[in-house]
Amino acid sequence: MMDGLPALGVGLGFRPPLKAAIFRRRDQIDFLEITLDHYLEAPPEKMHELDLLIEHFPLVAHGLDLSLGSAEGLDQRYLDQIAALIEKMDPPWWSEHVAFTRAGGVEIGHLAPLPFTEEALDALCRNIETAQRTIPRPLIVENITYPLALGAAEMSEAAFLAKLGERSGCGLLLDATNLFINSERWGYDPAEFLATIPCEGVVQLHFVGAERSGDGWADSHRRPVNEEVWQVLERVLASCPAKGAILERDADFPQFDDLLGELQRAREIGGRYGRWET
């Protein structure tokens, strides 16, 4: 399902406070990423916003709460709701997280990491198969940060993602900021991670600034891209034929020209490796 996907370039995660600037400067934004959960059971004016975005921009879809890692399976009502939105948007691919947000019927309220075990991989693959039956278009899955290891790992995160791609056929949404944070927290070289995952399956990237938190780093989605993340992003683009990259900025928005400058820097890095050729 990953063959023949279009090269989209470099774009932004759509956030309502940026709406006016995005439309004014749309010639400098290659595509937008839409958070599906922001349009679930939305009022008419919110759906009109989505209609305008569909009309004016190439879009990809990103989910937050499908809970692909839940041992009890997926919430079919939620899956049907996002399926209808994806059908409306008609994106070339959609994405979710390698995580769970629900356990034992309880909503956790955040993205929780999976243990890197065969049992967790089995549950994840079963749920991905269910999602792919309901939404017959390419699904790509995103790496998250994990401050704690759940249970005794049977493999590294990179090996887990490699096995996931082989078994499920999913592509990867590789978050360069999360890769940087995890490599710092767990003491590994991002190059080792990239040598293990199937780089040919990396379809899309996320990037944003990492924020100092105590002795380590955190991803608050509210900081300019720092040099350490730029270095990881370049490593990724040198190795992986990504079709697009999205800047995720959720708060503390700077002048819009600053965001456009970050898009342009990512565009230039990718261009050095032929990543945004259409």
C-alpha cells in the first residue's frame, strides 16, 4: 500500500490560531496535516473550516485516540467516525501512534508506550488489520516518546518497529524530535535506530523543537526547532526517502515568518537528498 505515494513536501500541522496566516501565505506551505479528533462530532462552522482546507490544500490525516496498542481491540464506533472523516478528506495516507490510550475500558488521557514484546506486537498488528479493513488506504504509524519502559523489553524500539512494518505492511511516520528525545533519554545513537528500522518505509516525518526538562528533554510542541533536532532531521532525510514532513507547533506561536523559515530550512535539507521531488 506504500507504493506510488505522492511527494508532498514540507507543511504544517493545522491549528486554528494560525488559520488566517496559513491562508494568506498558502503559497509557502506545501500541505497541511489535519488532526481528525478536532472534527469528530463537530458543529457546522467547524466542518465548514474543514471544507475550506480540503478545497485549498493537499491534506493528510492524523489520529490521536484510536489506541492501536490496546489489548482489548479497537473502539469500532470511534473507528467508523474517523473513517468517515478520512473518506471526506481523501488524503493519500493517514496516521496514528504506536501507543495505547485506553486499557480495560478506561480512557488514560495520553499516549502510553507499548512494551517492546511479541505479545504487544501481536495485539498491535491485530488492531492495525482491523483499522485497515475499515479504512482501505495507506496507514502509517508514529513513534512516541517513552519516559518509562513498560515491562521487560524483548527487543529494542527500532527492532519492534521493523517487525511491525514487516508484519503489518504499514509505513512509518518518523517523529525526528521523538527520536532525538528517546536517544538522549535511553543513551543510543540515532544512527543505530535508523540502521535498524526499514527506512524505505518512512513515508512522513514530524519535527518541532525539543524543550529542556530537568536533566533531559521533552516534546512540548511549543519551542522553535533546536539545532540537535535539526541534526537528527538531516540524518533521517539522508537515509529515508520520506514523502513529506510536518512541523508540529501547538502553542507559544511565534511570528508566522519564523514558522515559514523553519519550513524552508527543512525543505532545503530534504532537497539536498532529493526528498521533495514530485
